[in-house]
Amino acid sequence: MTNVPLLDLGPQNRALETQFEAAFRDVLRSNMFIMGPRLEAFEKDCAAFLGVKHALGVSSGTDALLLALMALGIGEGDEVLLPSFTFFATAGSVSRLGATPVWVDVNPHHFNIDLADAARKVGPRTAAIMPVHLFGQSSDLDALQAFASAHQIRVIEDAAQSMGARWKGRATMSSGDFGATSFFPSKNLGGMGDSGLVTTQDDALAERARILRVHGMQPKYYHREVGANFRMDPLQAALLHLKLPHLPVSYTHLRAHETVL
Ligand SMILES: *Cc1c(COP(=O)(O)O)cnc(C)c1O
């Protein structure tokens, strides 16, 4: 019997080994181990790749979701629509803030959120919808936006499995109030540890997320609200920055699926 590994990260990481070693040495000699220019350079290129105004490196995909919800002020008394078929973190981040996850069925053909069912679950306490672009497939971003504006709710795109996926040319993470992705080693862009990314097109929301990422601190040692430590390491950023150009842009075939249905 042959053991076929579910995922072998060896080939993609070995190909860049020399560059990774150089990046490590560079960070080591810089003596800057928290945020700084290496993280900012990575964020800038992520933003360009995704076509978003703001991209913030954070500690994990889970923290990316949590930070987005916090920046939107979602908490106790709020309901958040999310698919019943996803990784735990989507609902976990909602519950952690005292808000209530409301389960929405998924479409049996592509497993992304079914907006017809979302329409049955939306109510006066619904604050947001969190579509999960599962298995590298973008949801219908136009339909999502139409749904959100009709019901005046926020959109947080869980793109932990879909960085690089597009809907009619638009990247996931570029049309919601916030996008969130994960650089967990097995994800589309896999790091060498935990980290994630939050994106937004909105200046004010970006600023709020930026402050909450560092304990709600601004200026230094002044805290008007409680955030957390959601920072991403510059070492992780430097390593991921080398892999970013190799992330192929995948176009979703969701529309083709829809015509088959
Ligand atoms: C992986 C994943 C997350 C969480 O990301 P982490 O970086 O592991 O915290 C959230 N949502 C989905 C759909 C995921 O697949």
C-alpha cells in the first residue's frame, strides 16, 4: 500500500528554500521582529493582487474574522448569517463576541452559502452575512452585495480557502465591508506558521481595524477601547512575500455550475 499524503508542501517550499534562507537572515539582522517595513511591503502587494485599498496582516485567519467583526462593532444582540458547512472558526469568531451565528444552508452543487435560504433567515437583529468562499470557489459577489444592500447588513467575506479566486474578474475579499483570509500552511498561500489578512476598501474601517490590531492603542499607550494583539510577524510576511507571486489566479466556474443547475 502506498500512502498518498493529503498535502505535500515540500515541492513548493523547497523550490524557494535559498530565498527563504536569505529572507530569514535579512529579518534576523534587522533586529525588527514586530511589524515594520517588511510587513508593510507584503501588505501593499497583497492589496494590489486583490484590488483592495487596505490589507492588514494579522495573526491568523480566525483573528482576521474576529478583527473584522470587532471593527464593525458586532457583538451581543446581533445575529450573523453564515453557512452551516464551513470550518469552525467562521461561527467561533461570531460566538466569541457574544453575537449569534445563524445557520444558512449551502448550495449542494458548489457548497457556498445559499442566498435563497439566507432570505428566510434574515431578521431585524441580523447585522451581517459571512459568506465562505469554500474550496477555492468565489460566491456570486454581485448577488451577495445585492442581498446585503437590500437588507442593510454588512458583508464579511471568509476567503480563508479562496485567496486568488475571482468572480467576473473581481477578487474575493474585495467587495465586502471586510475580507479575511488565512495563511495557515495548507491554505492557498501557505505560510510557515499561523497568520492571516484582513482587507477593506473603506478608509475608516481600515483605520479602526489597524488600531484594534494593537490593543486599541493610538497614540502609543493611549487606549480608548479594548482590542487585542492581532499582529503578524515580519518574518512570516517576508517568507509569504516570496510565495505571493507564485499564487496562481484561479477563476471560478461557478457561473457554469449555475447554468447546469
Ligand atoms: C482555515 C479557515 C479559517 C481559519 O484560519 P486560521 O488561519 O486557521 O485561523 C477560517 N475559515 C475557513 C473557511 C477556513 O478554512
